[in-house]
Amino acid sequence: MLSTLDSDSRTANDSELVPVEDLRLSRRGRASAEPLVDGQARVVKYLRFSVVDRCNLRCRYCMPAEGVTFAPRDALLSYEEIERLTRVFVRLGVESVRLTGGEPLLRKGLTGLVARLAAVPGVRDLALSTNATHLAPIAAELRAAGLNRINVSIDSLDRATFADVARKDVLGRVLKGLEAAREAGFSPIKLNAVVLRDKNDHELGDLVRFALDGGYVLRFIEYMPIGLDDYWSAESHVTITEMMTRLRTDFDVSEMGDFAEDAGLAGGGPARYATVRERSTGREVRVGFIAALSRNFCSTCNRVRITAQGTLQECLAFPGQLSLRDLMRGGATDDALESAIRSSLAAKGPGHLFESGAFTYQSMSVTGG
């Protein structure tokens, strides 16, 4: 197990975080007159920060068993830099911020970063994606610091299957993390399950019942050809249509409807939700389906990603080119950052092009889950 990763020397722990009033940043506190749009005129409201590229798991859909080369600490964005970029993006109209990894809870002092970002005027929703293996001890602290929501990756409820997919036998720790998040008052908690043929595709019903019992919102994710170019194949890919067909053996499943906000759920992600009803009890749960391949959601994309090293990644499928880290460390003003962000997003194309193969493989630990 990897030990918790320190942030860089400028922000090694909460007590060393620079006081807000001492930051040498623009504090105009105004939104830009023009909304932030990409090259297809889609308005960007949702920012995802990968705070670290390290992870203590080696999930088959994300990383090879031997892992990947991780960035040195001084190459990562400092917490001060993450807050500064958040303020710039809020000026551009961003309202939702999500912290991802790698595994974000491996970054030391994350609770302090949460508190700083929660205090940024204009951040309406602050969320975290985690594998929950380190969540139990600090769930209450994260909640108190201002974290609004948590998403937890859990691909199986069977210990052996979980260990096979994640390449680490830690299901018990994930379940403890989930329970701690419930006790801390997070609601709803979203569960993310990537469905892999002949690995966990037989557990769809069990995951639905688990969500029903725990009051969770469940989301099934089509396996995307990202992270490992030698594992994904058409045979390992389970479509949303097949998932729904399997669920209908034991459940009544409505057709997919609206995205999260239109369905009355927090979050601006790509899942479209259906109502799944257990026939034996009549209990119902909202289940989201994220279908990057079989039911492309690119036309509704409202998000942008920043990698742990500060690269602006316009699309999930393509490594970015613009280093916001280098601009900041080179003395760029907030206005210069805003201009660079606008120019970069203006080049964003209509979709991921997974179907054509015209995309670039990159570990999801680098991209940000």
C-alpha cells in the first residue's frame, strides 16, 4: 500500500497552507462578461481537478498491473495554484468543482484544500471522486470542511471479484469508507461501477440491491478504451442496452431519461438516469448509465479537466497541450490565464472519436477519473 502523498513543499500540510488574505492573486470577485464556451459553443460550467496521479489500486480499466511512472511532487500543482485556477475558472462562469486523482485521498492535507475551495465565492458544488480506501478516517472532516458530495468507485461486492478487477484485496476498506460517508451526512452518495464482461457483469442486480439498501445513487459505466490499449476490446465492452436487458430479468427498468440536474439530482455529469424497481418489494432506485460509446453524450459536454501537473485537458480522449502550471510559474496574470483557457477550449472538437480509433491512450490516473 502506498503511503499518503505529501503535497509539495509550499503546501505540505494544512498548517502550512498560505492564508487566503496573503495570496498574491486577483481578487476582483467578478464573473467574466462572456461565458466560457468550447469550439462547439457548449458552455463550460464544470471543472475537474486531478490533485494527484498516484493510486493505491491498479484497476484493469485504468492502469497496467505494474503501474505507470508517477510525476514528482514538485511537478504537481500546489494547493495555492489549484485555488488560484479555481478562482479564474469561476470568473469564467464555472460553478461546479470536482477533485479526482489518481486517488485524491493520497494527497496530504486534502481537507485544507477542500476548505479553501469551498470558501471561493461562486463555487456552488464541490465534490470528490474516490476509491474510498482512505475515506473512513476523514469523511467527517471533509464534510465539515465544506465538501458537498462524494462519488465512490465500487465495481464489485464480491471480495474475490473486487480484488481481480482492482488488483488489490481492499473491498472491506471501501465498505467502511462508504459507511463513514453516510454517517458524516453525505447524501446522496453516488456509486460508480465500470462494467467488464466476464469480470463483474453478472453483479448488476447485486449492485442495484446494494444501492437500494444503502440509499445510494448507482451509476453503471460502459468500459471505455482509455488507460490500457491491450485490454479493451469489443468483446470486453458491455453496452448500456445489454446492461438494461440483464436488469430487466429481475427488475422493472424505465427507459433512460434526463441527465442528473434535470432528473433532480446534484451534479452535472454525463449519466442519464432510469428508475429501477425491484419487483419483489416495489422498492425503487435511480440508476445512471454512462455510455460514452453506444450512446454518445459529447453534445452535452459541459466540463473541462486539469491534470495533476496542471495541463488543461479539453476532452477525456485526448491529452492536453496547455500547461497552466507553467504559465502560473512563469508569472502569468489571471487575465492571461483566462485568455489562454479560452483559446485552448476554442479548439475543442465535437467528440471523442472513440469509434474511429483517432484518440490517444493515457492512463486515467493521469487524466483524472
